[in-house]
Amino acid sequence: MSTFERYLTVWVALCIVLGIALGHFFPAFFQAVGSAEIARVNLPVAVLIWLMIIPMLAKIDFAALGKVREHWRGIGVTLFINWAIKPFSMALLGWLFIGWLFRPYLPADQIDSYIAGLILLAAAPCTAMVFVWSNLSNGEPHFTLSQVALNDVIMVFAFAPLVGLLLGLSAITVPWETLVLSVLLYIVVPVIVAQLIRRNVLSAGGEPALGTLLGRLQPLSLLALLTTLILLFGFQGEQILNQPLIIAMLAVPILIQVYFNSGLAYLLNRAAGEAHCVAAPSALIGASNFFELAVAAAISLFGFHSGAALATVVGVLIEVPVMLSVVKIVNASRGWYEAGGAVRGRIQAKVRV
């Protein structure tokens, strides 16, 4: 890693502070940028996400996607965490902390709305940002792409009934335009652009030319991440400054569920004998959230100034710093992970073959 990448957590913290400060002192500018959206998908943020993930997607050789079948254990673990554990664990943590422990310190009329926001946050697995986390943890790119695509397909059919079940509603209005457009902007378009770039560069200069280009694009990818943070926190700066205690209490169940789900996915992959390059992105996908969809759903269901909307904003607030800490944990524990009996046995078996 370069010196800049090594201190990424520091730059993230500085950008969060800068974004909140700029949002406080220049609200009109951020309102104008925030209003540049279609179906609640912010277009400037979408462009920045393209800059973040296109270099990572350009590394993927689609001809090798068939090899992802070797990692069926990792796919099974991630699907189990995303759809059978995470939404229900968040509902339990929301009830425990917001509905019980912190209830005396929160507005009584917003308790249920806060819990609903937490559930919305956990019910949709992350899409675009996962490519960043996978890249930072040296994750297997074909596995990451396949897992994200599979989650997107499931989300189209499962998001509404799952949230409706957990919220106790007979029907729920899903912002379908937001969901479909987000998948197109954050997955389909970047994949097409990245593969066109890859094909043209390989045809012109081969693998050395592609490696040189990717090396040049990597800093741009990280700068786009930091700029995205400034915008996101600029959009929400006033809410964060006006309600710091409530935000701190809402952050508690989110933090617990991130570390719980990432840790569980990591351990299950180790027990199954999956490679570390799959277990790392599996843990990260299992823990992160599709906060763009969660915010849009919370606003459409409960209103812009509701407790649900604020709870999803807290997810945005802590997503990047917390996921960076998970990246650091899985990277630092690679030696311990690969010393596991099941993992070591599979590695030795491959060596003998």
C-alpha cells in the first residue's frame, strides 16, 4: 500500500469533519448539489462512485467468472448472513437498545420510527462501496462481483416482504425507481464502462499497459471516495450537529451489528475452509449496508424529518470508518485465518493437485 492508502483512515476522519463543517457554513451549496437527483439517486454521488469502482471492475476478467463456483461456500455464507441473520439481528438490537435501554432518553413519539430506520438499513446489502472494501482487503474480484450481482437480484424480490415482515406491516411501499436506478448506476453502467476500458487497453498494449493504467487510476479512486464523504456529510451536517446525543445512541446497535455480522461471516468461512481472499469480502459484504436505498425508503415511508430517516443517516455517518476498521481487522488476521485446520487442509490439497 502507498503512504496515502496507509493513512486512509486519517483522511476519512478529516473529510467527515470537513464535510460537516462545510454543510453547516454553506448549506445552500449542498442543497443545490443534493437536489441534482433522479428517483432520489444523487447524480454527483453516482459519478464519484463510478470513479471509485471502475478501476476495480477493470481488473476483472469476465472469462474467469466461471471459477467463482469454487467459492460456493463463501457465497452460501454471505447469503446466509445477509438474508437470514442481519435484518433480524438488527431488529433485535433496535428493540433492545432503542426500544428499551435508551427509551427514557429519546423522544417517545419517534421510538418506533428509529427502529424502523435501523431495520431498513439492515435489510439491503451494500452494492457499490463493497468493491472498495474488497479491493482494500485483496478480495477475490470475481467472487465480489458475483456476490453483489446475486444480492441485487434477491433484493428486488425480497426487500419489500422482508421489511414488511419486520415492521409488522401488511404492505410496504418500496421506492422501486430508486432501487432499479441504483442498480443500473452503481453496477451495470460501471461494469460496462470498465470492461470497455479493459478491452481497449489490452488490445492496444496488453497486460503491461493495463497494469500501468490501473496504477494511475488507483489514487483517483481513493480521492473520489474522500470527495463522496465530504458531499454525504455536507448533506447531513445540520442534522448531525443538532442531534449529537440521539445520533450516538442510534450508532450503538449499528456498530454492534456490523462487527457481529462481519465476525460471524469471517468465522463461518474459516470453519468451511474458504480462502481468505473470499472470506474477507464475504465478511465485508455481510456487514455493510445499501444506505442509499435505506435513506430513500425511510423518507418515502416516514418523511424527511422522521426518526427513521435520521437512523438511516447515522448509517451513512459510520459506514466508512467502521468498514475501514473491519478491513484492517481481516487484513491483520490473515495469518491466523490461514492457520485454521479446514483452510490449511484445502490449501495443501490444492498444492498436491
